[in-house]
Amino acid sequence: MRSYSLAPRLPAALELGRFRRKACYLVASSRCPHAMNATNHSSEFRPRDIRRRFDHAADRFHEADFVHGVTREGLLERMRPMTVDATTVIDLGSATGTAIPLLQKRFRGARVIAVDLSAAMLGVVRRKRTLFSRRHAVQADARSLPLADASIDVVFSNLMLPWIDDLDTVFAEVARVLRKDGLFAFSTLGPDSLLELREAWQTVDEGQHVNPFPDMHDVGDALVRAGLRDPVLDVDQLSVSYRDPGALFRDLTAAGARNSLCNRQRGLMGRSRFRRFIDTLFVPAGDRPMTLELVYGHCWGSGVRRSGGEITVDAGKIPLRRQ
């Protein structure tokens, strides 16, 4: 397996595997027969637990954000050929704001606003701010953004969506704040992510231990339902190898990526059950690869507002049929 080096230096116990690019570009359609309505289930996550875990991880987040680094670079690379005249950009789910200087370089002169649920993460963003910096920090839930309609030129979101169980609500908010022809660019995780962890836990109990990540087609359909225009998505595969379980769980903790599911087990796991899980995951001995299905997407603001089942369009854009 070829190693893939990142800056800052990776922990010695880790090795990033080779990318395998899937040429799978999708123009989503709400008529897709496999469309999943993201609002047809009860809440999977506890936002309070998510906020608490990321607050706790803020000071050490840089030690384990290498996957965020991979997707951040992949997302910016995909944005390179896109032309957007931007004066206001938001980094939605900004974490510690490592993407902000890159966004300022990409959209020169634009005001970049870090938006995150975690106050501690935004505290790190503020500590990085210089006297003449045009970066700002706003604590907010992505499902209810404190931003005016059609006020944002670019919404950039790197690996926030894996922590969202209601894509329809979040995408509706993005569609609301995004100006017409504004850009929404994002990365998320697909359903094959952490498959090895999920399968190992299934040998121990029937509980949920790994986030349920939506399929790329379901993400595309949710974008269309929100009124966002011309969505295009593609997938990369990333393999991260671990030599021991301690390194794996240290990284998950440092990245804030521990179990925040509503129906997770509340009691103690028990040493014997956890030992069984570890033995299943790390047998045979040696490096254990963990799969991440990286989903990238972008779409455009349409100026369409959808609320209460109603659709508003510009009447001047409706073509007339000649008799």
C-alpha cells in the first residue's frame, strides 16, 4: 500500500492508503425511484452530545484532522475551475478554521465567516485571527442559520454533514441563505465508511456504534428537494491503516468522532465484550485498514424558496407556448 503524506506530520502509527477514484458523476433528480426522504425518521443524533464532544476535542483537533485535510484539499481542487464572484463566504462546520486562509486565498477580498456548533472550536478560530483579518466566527446550528436570505455567495462545508441526520433541513437553510448562482461545495462520508468497525461491532451486539452515512444518490436527491440547482457528486476511497486499537481510538477521540447516536448503549460496555470486539477487528495481526468513502459535491443557488410544500418561481422565467 502506497503511503500518502500530509502536513502536519501524521502519527507514526498511521499510514494513508492510495486513492481509488470512482468516475461517478451524478446529476440528481427528485424523480429517482430510490430517493430517500431524509426527514422520514426520528433524530439519530443528540446535538448536545455532538457539541460536547467537539468542545472537548477542540484543543487537540489538529492532531487527528488528517482526513479533514484530505477532503479539504480535494474539495478546493474541485472548486478550482468554478468561477464565483464572492464577497461573503461561510465555512459551515468550520471546526478550528484550517480552511479559512485557503478560502481567503481562493476568494481574495471576501469576508469569510466560520460557523460551527462548538464554541470551543470557534475559540481556536478567534485565537488565530489577526488584527487585519477579514474572518469572523458565529456559533450556530446548521439547521437554523442566523443569516439573512440570499446573503451568502459561497457555502463551503468540509465533513460537517456526517453529523447531520436531517439533510433536508440543512440543505433548505443553505438554499435560503445562498444567493442565486451562489456556490455550495461540500464533502461528506458515504455508507461504506468505517465498514470494518461496523462489522466488528455486529459480532458483539446489535447496538448502533457507527454513524449511518447516507448514500450519494440520497444526498443528491435531498439537494434537489431543497431547490438547489445542478448538483454534481463524485466519490473517492481512502484507506487509513492502524497498527493497534489504541491509536485508532485516540484519533477518533481527538477528532470528536465518538458515538453520539441517540440509541447508543448507555451502560458500561464490559471488558469481555470490548475485548471480543478488539480481537475481531485486529485479527489477523498486523496493520488494520479502515475504509472511508469520501463524497464530494457542489451545486448552485437557484433563487427558489420552498416552504410548506409551496414552490416560488419567477413568473418571467416561465416559457409560453405559441398557438
